[in-house]
Amino acid sequence: MNPRITGIALMTASMAVFTSLDTAAKHVTHDLPPVVAVFGRYAVAFLISAAVLMRAGGPALLITRHPGLQIFRGVLLMVSTILNFVAMMHLQLAQTSAIFFTIPLWVCALSVPILGEQVGWRRWAAVVAGFLGVLVIMRPGSDSFHWAMLLSIASSFCGAVYNIATRKVGGHDRTETSLFYVSFVGALAAAAPLPLFWQMPVGVQWLLLGFMGVAGALGHLMLIQAHRLAPASALAPFLYTQIVWMIAAGYIFFGDIPDIWTLAGAAMVVVSGLVVFAREAAGGRLREVPAATD
């Protein structure tokens, strides 16, 4: 099969895998504290990433040129995950995913002060339009507004900073090294508040926690392989297939039907993200698709 097509298939499949993770998280946090769910997700992912690292090169891959940045990445992604899990307790999957997909817009805006990149007026216009789309989804001041939407925004912001930090380490550390540290640090960070919130999982909850960890590790590995097989410009549009998966999962498992405002706002976010991707690809700046995932 053509490597580009395989990469696109892996990208699309990874979005389905991450949707299954979020669906399981929304279900399990009905009964378990979000901190317990996050710890279970990262603890299992740590075991898997450790096995991947040992198979790829062993203890030598534990060496990183950016230990502080690797720790920072792990904490950022864990915080992004717990914010997203809490938001999903109160919002539809379609709403959290639409807001979460502002990550490429945040990355574009933050690349100016953090990375010193130049952003032209077309990309700035797309960023503004995308955040207007978020306002359409949220509708502050209306009965449809929920405070948990602010957590989704905070989650996407943390995800964007995580992506920028990943760019910094990507040129020096192996992918397996970065995957290991983000799972290891995430598990440690999630374990810190456990004594305050611990509740013993029972029955199917153990299975769901294990599934979430496997889905998280598998989804990241699929993303890595997709970027090895296909250019980011070809993969970028398929990042947004997750919104379709999320709408379907929300309806099938929770009976949620997004309203017209959510769909309209999501469309604005998607189009804005695609414009940003297109402009970065045209300028040769698009090396990988910014996608912080749970």
C-alpha cells in the first residue's frame, strides 16, 4: 500500500482510538473521581511505553538532552487530560472536542512569542475566526453556557504549550524517549493528589481504566507512525475526523445530539484550523500536526 495512504489511515484510526478513550473516560468518571481515572490511564500507558522503549533500544533511550522540558511536557499533558476529563463530566463529547481543536490555533498564536516565528495576516485572521467559533459554541451569557467550557479552553491551551515543548525536544530525543517520559511523569503527577481523592475501582471500572491506558499509548504510537509515513500537510485534514467520531460516540453511548450552535462553531474551528495548516504547509513550516491528545 502507498505509504501516504497508510499514514492517513493510521491518522484517522488514531482519532477513533482517542475517541474511544474519551468515551470510556466520560463513562468511568460518572462513578470515579477524575484524578483516579487519569492515574489509571497514565499508569497503564507508562507500562506500555516502557516496554516499547526497551524493545526499541533499552536503557540507553532513557537518556534525554532536555530532562526539564520532558518533565514539563509530562505535567502539561496530565493537566490537560484532567481538565478535559472534568469538562467531559458536564459537557457533550462534541462540545469538548470542538473546543479542544483550537490547539492548532493556540500553537500558531503562541509560536510568535515562544518560538519567534512570523505569522502573516491570513493565519491571524484564521486564528481570530476559530476563536469566534468557540464563542459560538459557548455562547457566554446564555442558558447554554456552562462553566466547564472554560476547563476545555484551559485544556486546549495546555495541549498547545505541550505541542510547542514537543517541537523543542523532537529534534534531539527519540520519539520512544519522549513517549516514555510523558507517560512516566504523567503517572507520577497524577499519583500526587490520589490520597485526597482515592476511591477503589470495582468490576468493569478496572477494565475501563486499563482500556484507557492502552488506547492512549496505542493512539500515540499510531500518530508517530503516521508522521513517519506521510507528510504533515497530507495528515492535517484527517485530524478533524475525530469530531465526527465524537458526535457519533456521544449519540450512541450518551444520547447526546449537538445543537446547531455547536455544529456551526465546530465548523468555524475546523475551517480555521485547516487554513492555518494550509498556510504553514505553503511556507514549509508544517513538520507535524499539532494534536495534543488524552
